[in-house]
Amino acid sequence: MMDFELAPELRMLRDAVRRFVERELLPLEPRYANEADIPAEIRSRLQEKAKELGFWAFDLPPEVGGGGIGAVGMCVVFEELAKCNVPSFRAPTVLTPYLGPVLFHCNREQKEKYLLPVARGEKRTCFALTEPGAGSDPAAMRTTARADGDHFIINGAKVFITGADKADFVQVFARTMDGDRDLGISCFLVDKGTPGLQLGQSFELMSPDRPWELLFDNVRVAASQLVGEVGKGWDLAREFLDMGRLIHGPKSIGRAQRALDLAIAYANTRHTFGQPLAKRQAIQWMIADSLVELHAARSMVFHAAWKVDQGQDYHLEASAVKLYADEMLIRVVDRAIQIHGGLGLSRELPLELMYRDARSRTITEGSSEMQRMIISAGALSGRYGANRFEA
């Protein structure tokens, strides 16, 4: 049975991370909230502080130097980090490296060269899947990796790649064979500086995040740079996407919680026509709807994380979490802005940035429409029963 009570050690970790956010991260928000990144020296200082406090790599397994707190613990920490409006904390690389599950499928030599340095914070990586004409559909992928003796020649382009400008190496997916849509894609580790690999344009988005284009022009990599088996890369990509979609949940919850807290505080102190906004039924209903939706999203997130920790399949749950939590965030932030009136539109408060960021979330890591396709396909095909979401 799923236990809704957090273990004492997770409550202690949550409280400690909450203090870290309040003391170390939120003071940086006025200066860096609308920047694409924070300066490297500030990132390094915060990472060292996190290591001193025992936070670093909290979500990674102990065998690579991580905290091994599991998916539930990871969601607890990410919820707290998401309350800060600074790019590096929205993608919380001050407490854990941007790594993803793919590198855990590396062989021993690859782990020594790539996985362990990233886990220690010595190297950075990025995940290159999306293309100008292909996102969640592997059949549309046009980047190719042609076998050439004991090497592969990679050609193509990737777009909207987060962290590509700072990465020391790229986890890139390319088509290595024709035929079955799921069996024709492979994953390669390509070092920055490899001839033919170029950083293309940066995309200026409505949120402060600035993803990049990556160009592959006859990029020659050794066969030893292949992760796993030839043609089995889509399984690795799906694992990355499922975890990424699950992580959207606590991030949306943390930001929605902060927006709701701001709205409640303002409703209790702002007076109109002789009484506080909190006395207005319209305001009360907005607060109630936000609270209920936030509670529903949090329950979904921790149910899915519990399934991860139990070793159960969570593919459908990950899509459900991303769909509901991201759309919930838009509604909660929108209500908070409405309650604040003109002040909510200003940059005096973090709400307008939170709204821009929330709007982008229903597209990144698979659109809401894609999540609905995944969920409905599972139900209509009979792969998942109507009681799928029971504990």
C-alpha cells in the first residue's frame, strides 16, 4: 500500500532545502529572474554550498556518489526548488547535475568518461532528440548515423536543446536503420569540439530559457560512443521522456504553491470598498479552485513517484502528471494574477514571469495533445485498464 506520510528523513530534507531556497536562491531572483542563466561563479559557489550541506546529487544512486533518495524524495526537493524564479533553479543544477537516465545504460568505460564526471559536477551534458520536423514521433526523425567501419557518420540537425551551449558532450539520437519506427534509432555520446558538430542559433522564447540548435555535418564518432545496442535508442529516449514528464509535476506544484500563497496573502491585505478581497465570493472561489487543483496534482505526482520507487511501470502516469500539473499551473497562476489586478501584470511580482514559464510547459517535453494521445491510446487499446491509477 502507498503511504502518504513522508518519512522523517524526507521531511528533514524538505525543510533544509526550503531554507536553502529562502536564504541562498530567492535573494538572487530580482537580478537574474529574466536572464537565461546565472554567472558560472555563482553557480559554482552554490554547488559547493550544496555539497557542504549534503544536498549535491540528491537524486542519483549512491554508487555514483548520489543521495539515493528515490523518486518520491526527488519530487519533494524539486517542489521546493521550483519556488524560485531563476533559470538554474527551474532546472535545478545547483543541487544536482542535469544527467538523465540514459547515461546509466553506459558501459564501464563510458561511465568513467561521462557518467561519473557529470555526477561529480565536473562535466555538463545535454539531450538532443527534437528536430525541426520531429519531436515525439521517432518515425519523423531525419538525423542519421551511417556505419563506416568501426565509426558512425552523423548528419542532421536538432533544435530546442536546453543547455547545448554549456555542455561538454551531447547525448544525440539518430536513425541508424530503416524499417520499424522503434528499432531504427540509436544513441551516441558526442564530445564538444568533434569536427562537424556546431552550435547553431539560440531561440529566444517567451520564458527566459534559451535553448539551442545543434548541427551535425559529417560528424565522425567511434562505435565505442554508442550507448547500448544499435537500433535500440528509442527505448532510452522514452525512459528519458518519462522521467522528464514526471519531473514536470513537482516543478509545476512548487510554482503553483508559491502563486497561491501570494494570492492568499494579497486577498487578506488588499481592501476594496471597505473590506478585504478575501471577503469577496469571486475571490474565495478562485482560491478554492486553485487549492483543490493543486491538491489533485500533488496526489498524482506522488502516486506516480511511488510507482517508480516500487519498480512499476509509470509510462501512463508520467503523461497524466505532465498533462494535468502543467495545465493546472497555468490556471492557478492566471487566477493569482487576476486577484492581484494590475500589480499581477507588473514585474514587481514574479507572477507574470511564472505565467510565461507556465505557458511554455504545455509544449516542452511533449505537448498536452501528445500526452492525451498516449493516455487515450493506452486505454482504448486495452493495454491499461480503467483502474490504472489506483494505488
